[in-house]
Amino acid sequence: MAHEKLAERLGAYYARLGAGKAHKIKARDVEKVLAKLRARRADLAEDTPDKPEKAARLHTKISTADELIGRAEWLLSELTRMAPPQAAPAEAEEMPASENTTAPSAEAKQD
């Protein structure tokens, strides 16, 4: 199946990424490509060819777009599944600066 080959390629990508020989694929980049693919598929679906040859070619383009959309969705799911969980912000960073610092005690002021 095509997804098995994609899984192998994704494993090779992660190996290159670990070796510092590849750039990290970001989920938002995949989402941008998905939006473009879906828009392209919608444009193709709106076309009404006047000849049977053009209809066959249009059908091929639509099926190719569907396949690419499926691959991009699979990649996006793999990226989100394999991504490390986002670290929660530290409580110290969320508190205002006045609460992070302790005021000198009354005993320290008397010295």
C-alpha cells in the first residue's frame, strides 16, 4: 500500500532530522498545502469538459488530487502524533513580577 512506503520515507526523514541533515516539517506548512490541494480539487470539480477525452483527463486529475490530499492528511496526523507534547508554561512565568519576588521581611529592615 502507498502508506507503507510513506511510513518508510517518514522514518528516513526522522533519521535525517536527527542527524541534522533535514529541516523540521511543521504542521502549519502541511495545513497550507492541504488548503491549496483542496482548493485545486474544488476548481477541478467545477469544470465541465465538453469532450470525452477531456473528461477522462479531468477525472485523472481529480483522483490524483484526492490521493495527494489523503497523503497530506496522513502526514499531518503522523506529525501531530509524533510531536512532543507542548510544555505548559511555568507558573512563575504566569505570575506578575510583584508576586514572583519576595519583599524583605520586617526583621531584615530593622538591621
